[in-house]
Amino acid sequence: MSMLRDARKRACGLSPVLMINSSPPSQSVNGDFHAPPAGLAPMLLEALALCGYGLWTLLGLALALGIYRTGRGEALVPLTLGCVFVSAGLLAACMRSRVMPEWHGWRVGTAQRPTREAMLALATYLPLLGLAGLVRGTDGFWATRVASLILMICSLSCLVTSAYGYRTRRLASRAGIAIQLPVSRLLSAWYSGGLWLWVCVIFQADLTGSVVEPLPWEIGLLLMAMLLGLVDGLNWQSLTEPGLGEYQRAAQGLQSRRFLAAILVWVVPSLSLLLMPIVPGGRWLAPCAATACIIGKSLELWLYDFALTRSAQARSAQIEPFWPRDRY
């Protein structure tokens, strides 16, 4: 009889071995079940989206003020590059990839209605398409500047709203650092997007034979790097407050792993900006710096996601600390 009962339990997915050895699912800070911390691949798509929106914001501001490079189609390359970065997550969600099951909280291809965050992100493509058609003419045309301004406002709105809509950002409200997150998100987008905009400018100038003054670009990007490092340092410092016991030491262990991310985000781009005018063929340092920034930001977002999730859970449930060891 006992063997028959065990067979019935196995048929229903209630094997005694699984019931004993399986660990209960983790709970969120509000008591409901939630997914485990995100992996590195979703954070790479997150960093690409930040870079794309930052690229659109800076380009839209420059075109609206009339200070961007004039010429037929000069803005098409950065517009297309930003579209590739932003659409990477949408493409993964449309393919129903396990890396990105949902895009801005919307599961594409299901009966679920798009969220307000997803609708805003989709609406951003409208001024993008309009600007892509207008920049092929005169950049001083009033319609071009209006479309640039709308693209800049939509990109800023996407950056701010997604800061509160993302799962780990909602956990940040329990940690008391939700006010700093949009600032860090905006600075990350402007910094990484500025690096890629600099890549477009310097290579287009090399093709057309025009002269570009690198000093204003270097000063602006270095200042944004300093501000971003300060804000990110404050965000990490808020996760290591006294009174968390064992988790505080675990978070400090995570901070030691940020050394590689800091090298890729700040050290490599800063050295590239300083050496570019000196080294022969220095323009090739620009894409290397921009790529290193995206990889480093992805790694930092991944580590911060683990630290933020476990910090919120440790504050509410006093669970044992856990942080990534072998998930690179």
C-alpha cells in the first residue's frame, strides 16, 4: 500500500524525495513569491537600453539646440545605433527568450495588455522615425528641432519610469535608496550614450575630413564619469549599513568584485579619452572604451541586483546571506 501511495504521489508530482530535498521558493519583501535575482545576460540588455536612451537624449538635445554637426544624414548613424541598443531587449522578448521573458513588464505575444512603461517605450519610436526622416534635410528646420525635443523628452521619461518599474528597483524602496536610483540611471545613460555618440562623431569626421575639437568631449565625459562614480558609491554604501550582521560582510565581499566593473566603466574609458589625441590612430580607442563601459555596467548591475535583493530580504525576513560565487 505504501508503494502504491508513493507511485500516486510521483504521478502527481509529489514525490517524497522531492518533497524532502526541494527547497521552498523564496519570498519577496511583501510576502509574495518572486523570481530569483536576475542573471548577467538580462543586465547586458538593460545596459544596452540605458546606452540607447542616453544616446537619443544627448543627440536630441544637440539637434534641438542646433549645435550638432551639420550635413546630410549626419545624425542617422547615432539614431540607428541607439535603435539597435534599445530594440535588443524588445527583440529578445518577442522571441520569448528565457533571457528576457518580458519587456518593461509586458510579455509580448500573450493576452496581457502592454504596461504603461511599455507603451511609453513604444511611443518613443514615433519621434525617432520622424527625426530619421527630417535630419536628411536641413538641421535648422523647425520641425527637426521639435522632433528632436520630443525624442529627448520621451527618452528621459523612459529612463525615469523604468527606474521604478524594474523588479530590483521596487526592492530598492525597502532599502530606502529609491530617490537616488533615477539619478544613477540618468548618469549611466548619459555617460555610456555619450561615449557612443563620441564614437560616431570622431569616425564620421574622419570620413568627411572635417576637424573635431576633442577637448570639450573629454571634459564633459570625464565629469559625467566622476558624478556617476560618486552616485554609485552612495548607492552601494547604503546597502552596507550597520545592523545587518552577516549580510554586511557578504555585501562587502560583493563590493570587492566591483573592482573589475569599476576598471571597465571608469578606468578604461578615462584612459582612452586622455590617450586618444596622443596615440597614433587613437580614434580606435573610442569604440573600445564604449564597449568596455557597457560590459562593466552590465557586471555592476548584476552585482547590484544580487546585493539589493538580498538586502531587502535580510531586512524583512533576516534570511541567510547569499551572493553569486560561480555564476560568471
